[in-house]
Amino acid sequence: MRTSIMLFTRDLRVRDNPALAAACEAGQVVPVFVFDDAILGGSFAVPNRVRFLLESLADLRESLRGLGGDLVVRRGDPVAEVARLAKDTGADALFLADERSAYGSRRLARLRELDLEVSALPGITVVTPGDLTPASGDHYRMFTPYWRVWDAAKWRPVARTPRRVRLPAGVDPGALPDDLASGESSPERAPGGETAGRARLAAWLDEDAAAYERVRDDLAADRTSRLSAYIKFGCVSPREIADETPEAFRRQLAWRDFHHQVAAAFPALPRSDYRSRGQRWDGQQDAFSTWQEGMTGIPIVDAGMRQLRAEGYIHNRARLITASFLTRDLGIDWREGLGHYNHWLTDGDIADNAGNWQWVAGTGNSPRPNQTMNVLRQASRFDPRGDYVRRYVPELAAIEGGRVHRPWRLDDARLDYPPPIIELDPPANSK
């Protein structure tokens, strides 16, 4: 019987996992996850994501055991560990998800040098980067034409869940490490794993998905999917979700795929301007620190930054507001903001986050790079009663209604809240 290795990376699930399904159909399979020291020593190794990863792997292990197999855990260089497992088990084939990040592409190239038949199958995105290309180049630079072809494309069929995982005898599964998740994490972070992700998906489909177009920007309602971390780690399948969700949400999945195809063509996306617009960053470090702490004196900005730290998550509309304030109002480099987001976000998807930050900063794929958000207008429009602000900025909980967005206009010296670090609107009695 043929023996294959299934290398899990960013596809930590058993449902709709084309690589796992193909490996199981081929015969015996060694499902393995390698804790890569090159990643653990980099920006990935932040407490929120490490803890979410460990929970996701524990859940994946239970699912594989329920199918008769197990999750083999190793630590080191993934290429060396795969080679070692292949030698120990007699495996002659390797299956994994086709990940087109700069690191994922380098890893795949090295894996193809092994004496193994390597199959890289889709599963990270709905549409694999490079599958859709314009006649004029290697990738789409604007979202709208990409969305048109993405929505009309024929997607791959959803893969069947394996009925059985046949693990070769004598393989030591290894233990999940307990020494990786050091440092402060968000106390209200979502739990990791396919089980939790599918439960969250089912609840959202039942309660809020149909109203997504109408409520997704309502900050106080908090009726977004909250699926981003589960999609980032592959605990739920973006392809499967695309079949079950309304067009407005499919459009968000298409945005994610769009940024992944941009990053595949421009690997420097997290580090360099996609479209250079000169040196425009003149913000001060003390202003950046104030923004990080959620103490800018601009309630809607501070609420978003405090949600980020408390939950390892930030509402999408608040992401746009806080990023715009940092880059457009404070004049601070988008890379500084991206770094802070990546330190706290459980859903820290490199391509998607970098693409969105560059879009807001005017250096990315926006068709209107000079467009600037009016932070206070955004607050009045998307948190008109101020409930989102009061939820995350308790110092202002006693201020009723929309007045909470401009506490500097109130004649109340008892407020234990800082004045705004910059003036966004004139005093109430001015013209």
C-alpha cells in the first residue's frame, strides 16, 4: 500500500481539504504539522496567534483520531522533517495546500527537490493566485475587474471529508509544545479550531448572514461574521463558505483573494509601497504610541484600538477608521500601523492586512489614492448612538448618545479622558 505525507500548513481542517482528501485516497497517510523555527522566531510568533494555532492543532488532532489516524507533530525545518518522515515510513508522495506567499513558495520549491512526488492542491483561497489573470499582465491591479472575473469563475468542487485516515504503524505522533505561547495575549480572544470555527459559521449563517449587507458596517451591532481568524488558519474553508453566503460576503472573500494574488505578484507588499508616492510620513513617535494605547482623545479611534488589544480582533469599519487616522491625520507610515496590528490580530493574514493598509494609505490598489476619511463623520455614520465607543472606552460611559464622539465640546472637567492629540473639528462656537 502506498504511503503519503500530508503536510498541514494553513489548512487546519478535515472538511473540504483537497490535499488531505487526495492523500487519504492514495493509501496510508502521515498527517504532519511542523513547528517551523524560521517562523516561530519571526513576526508570526505573537501570543494571540500562537495560542490560536495550538488550540487549532489540538482540535485537528482530535478530528484525525476520530477518523482512525493522528496528527504527527514535529519541530524544526519542515523540509528536513518531511524528508526524515519519508525515510522512516517509506513514503513516496507528499500532499500539501498550494500557498503562494513568498515563504510558502520558497518552501514548496525546496520540497520539490526531495525524492517525493509532490502535489500542491488548492485550499487556502477560493481562487488560487495566478488562476485569474488579465490580458495585460500577470495580476489584477484593481479590484472591480478582478471581482467580475472572480464571481464568474468556475470554482473547484468541495472536497469530500475522508472516511478514514490510515496512519502507518510505529509512527510517534509527538506532543504539542507547551512552551511557545509566552507573553501578553488578548483576554477575550476567540478560541481556535475547526470545531469552534464551524460552530461560529453555523451561528452566523443562522442569525446574521442574510442581513450582512445592511449591518456589516454597524459598529455597535457587532453582527459581522467573526470568521477571519478561522479563515486565516484554514479552520474553515473559504471555498465552502463562498457557497453558503450572500453576495456581499462573497465580495469580501474576493477581496482576500485579490490581495493574495497581488502579494504573489509583488512579494514585497508587507514592506514596500505597491505604488510609490514619495516620502509623506512625518508623524512623531509619541503620537504613534498614543494611537497604540487607544489614548488619542478621539473616541472612535480609541475604541477600535482598545478592541484590538482586548479581543485580538477589530471590527472592519474600525480598522479602516483607525488606519486612516494614523496615516492620513497623523502622517505616520502605514508599516508602523501594520506592525502593531500584526502584533495583536489573531487573524493576522499578511497579504490581506498589508493590502488593506496600503489601500487606506494611498500606496496600494485604491483607484482614488488621495481619498481621505473624515474620522468624525465615520463615527456619526457608523456609531450614531455612540454604543460602540461606550463599550470600549468606559471613561465615557456616562455620556449619552452621539455626543460621546466629541467629548472636548462638553463642559465637564470631571472626564478622566485625554484631550484630542490633533484638532479634527473646530470648537462648537466657531464658524
